[in-house]
Amino acid sequence: MDSAPYHPLYQYRKERRLTRQQLAHQIGCSTRTLARWEKGHYCPRLSFAVRASQVTGLAVDTLGGAAALSVDPSPAHAQIA
């Protein structure tokens, strides 16, 4: 039996008694995308994370947008001093 998702967007949506369709419309994504995001199956693009943050007031990093903000530590991106 699956447990309910614990993603901040899920909590936000449930506390405000919004459907996925309503919140997805406000954010500008599909209900399928929102469902995957809530369940942790999807890491949102930065643009979606920023838009969701604007709509909900939740911080981008709590929405999973921090991954999009992280720096790639690979040698190809390192600067030579």
C-alpha cells in the first residue's frame, strides 16, 4: 500500500484543498508533471520551480529546484587558475 507523498507541494495543495489540476494550471504545468513532482519521480526544471515558488510562496530549494541551481563539479567546468 502506497503512503501519501510528503512533498511540500503536496502539503500545500492539500492544505488549501486544491486539486492537482487547479495547482498545475496555476503553475503552468500538466497534472501528470505535478503528480510526478509531488511523488519525487521528477526533478523540476528551474523555470517550473521558480513559478511554483511564486505561486505557493515556498522556497525554490524546498521544491526540488536546488538541483537545478547546483554547480557541476566535473573537471570540464573547473576554472584553471
